[in-house]
Amino acid sequence: MSAIQRLLSIMVRLRDPEAGCEWDKVQTFASIAPYTIEEAHEVADAIGRGDMDELREELGDLLLQVVFHAQIAKDIGAFDFDDVVAAISDKMERRHPHIFGDVAEGGHHLWEQIKAEERKAKAAQGTLDGVALGLPALMRAEKLQKRAARVGFDWPDAAGPRAKIDEELQEIADASPDTLEEEVGDLLFAVTNWARHLNVDAEAALRGANAKFERRFRAMESEAGESFVALDLEGKEALWQAVKRRGG
């Protein structure tokens, strides 16, 4: 039995209506979708930390999610794991005709062209169709902006979104409690747009900022020890600046 066949067989047993696991056999696409997203993020986290043992484990967890969804689909007669594999294999060959076909040149431009043709074949009605709702918010904002840019709805340079940030900051200052969340969202969208024009991946940039904050905060706690919590804000800020100066 191959490794993948073993995993597929395990999932069949877990989903067995009579003898299966009480939790696994009642799950649906919707109920496990949050776990699928979580596992994808944990894969990215392991990659970011360069932890190969953890990456191996997290990739397994993510693969289990694919197998789980495929088994649910098989149970309702929609498709099975082989269909999933066949579909992605067909797609990869179709999107790389310069590798698997008779097209002399390819690359990212051809990939995007083929994707656009695929969306058209699926009868997509709008430019923004197909941008997944389940994406992290910053990543989805960037994808929406890129889609809009393809049809000419975009600033000509980075000055436009930079000015928009100032506008959104003023709207936050003027906002009522009922509109504050909306206005903060508009600011984050504008910052993402500015980052895109600066050729900065906003999602990756924020991950880096999170990691830096965590690293510096842990260094502050380590340096101050048990007295950290009792320090006033001025004392904590002094620690922060000291850690920052040391390149933390």
C-alpha cells in the first residue's frame, strides 16, 4: 500500500457511518474549512522559521485537510481524491504549454493569460470574480486591487495611494463610533494599495513586523524579569528603545 493510499484508507475508516470516529464522520466542508485555513498558515509559519521537522508535520496536516474534503465529497457523490489530483495535474499542464505543450515561450505572462481565459470559460461576470473570500484580509485586498488595475482602475503611481492615506486618517479623526471600524478598514486598504505600488507584499511585510515586535517584546521581558509588569509605560518604553538600539 502506498503512503497516500494508506492515508486515504485511514480517512475512509474515520468517516465510516457505523464504525467511524464520532467527530470525523459528522464533519462537513464548512465545519472543517477553518482548520484548512489554519493548517495553511501553520505551514507558512514553519517555513518562516526554517523548521524543517515542523514543516514536514504541518504539510502532513495540510494534506490531511485535502484528503478530508475529498472524502466528504466522495461520500455525497460529488468527486473523489483521484478527481482532485487529475484536475490539478490537468491545470498545471494546461498552464505550462511551453513545458508540456508546443508553445515556444511562456512564463508568468502566459500563465496569467491562460488564467484569464479559464475565468472567461467559467462565465465569470466581473473583474473581481474568483478572489477567494477565505484569503487573509491583506492578501485579498491586494488581489482585489490588482484585478481592478488590470482594467485601468488604479493610481498611476505611488503618490495617489499615499495621499489617500492622509485622507483616510482625517476621516478616522472625524468618524463617529458607528463608522470608526469602516474608516479604519478604509485606511488599511489604502496602506495595502500604497504597499502594492511600492512593490511590497503587504501580507509578508506585516508578518515581518509581527515577528519583530514579538522578538523585541520577549527581549524586554527577559531583560526586566519579574519586574517587567510593574514598570510604568515610560520604563517599558525605555526598555523597548534599548532593545531596538541593540538591533533586536
